[in-house]
Amino acid sequence: MLRLRQGDTRWSKIRIGKSGTTLAQSGCLLTSLCILYSKFYRANYIMPDMLARGLAFTSSGDLIWKATDQHGIQLLKQYGMEFIKREYNYFPNRDNPVIKFYSNSPDYAVALEVRTRNGRRHWLACAGKSVLGFACIDPFTSKFEWKTVGVGAPYSYVTGYAIMKKYSGDIAKFNG
């Protein structure tokens, strides 16, 4: 998967939707979605500024997931990805097998919502799940790491996740 950083100078100062926040400040989810997109399409990429201009957001820059089901899904499908599920509550016994299945599948991808050590919300692009923990690319640093969550890891715990799927429809019809 492509390693992207939300603070990249090519898009760091772009505002997320009509909010006052920039991709450098709060672009971890959008950057994670672009990293996950590269899992499906290695020769073609979407960048965070494209999503920041095309999806629906709250005034504070949070993605409106319901809108992703509606008009935003067209933008994601245009680029070849569709939104499947957003889980707001993470329970390890229930969700670890789900995250492992989808993150290890070639046709699905998972973004993990985590808490930083100071309690802030952050998103990671999950590359896989094993007994070692989660393998993730962090859009803040663009580093790939095993065991990014838990004791001795950069992030305290998982709070939720989102599942994306490689779009199986006709991508060309959205580009024309």
C-alpha cells in the first residue's frame, strides 16, 4: 500500500469541505482512505485533497458517513471504492475476526479509529491483523508498523472502524 502523509505539502493546507480545519490538522481519515485505495489500484491513486473537496463533512471537518452512503458514494465509486460499514463501537471478541477477515482480503480494506495517548481521535489504514496485533500505516507519520495499538504502542486502543470494498461496477461510467 502507498504511504501517504496528511501533512504532505501538496495538500496539507487544503481545507476539509467547508470547515476551518486543514488536511494537515485533521486529514487522517481521508489520507487513510487514499492509502487503502492504493491496495486495490496500484497504478492509479487518489489523493486526500480530492476527497476533501468532494465528500460531505461537518463544520468541524468530520466525514458525514450517511452522506457517503448518498452523494459521496458516487465520488468513491468514480475512483473504484465503495463504503460498506462504519462501526462506532469496538469490541475485541466480536470485531477482531471481522477486522482480520476484511483487512486480509484483497477486495476489502479497513480504516481503524484509535485513541492517541492524549485521548484524541485518529485514523489508521489497517494492512492486516494477526496474533501480533494490527499492521497499520499511520497517515500522520506515513510509517508502517505492527502493534500500533495497545501496551507499548503509539495508540492506546481501537474505538471503531470502517470497511471499504473495491468497487465491482463499471468505473468508466462515473469518469465520463
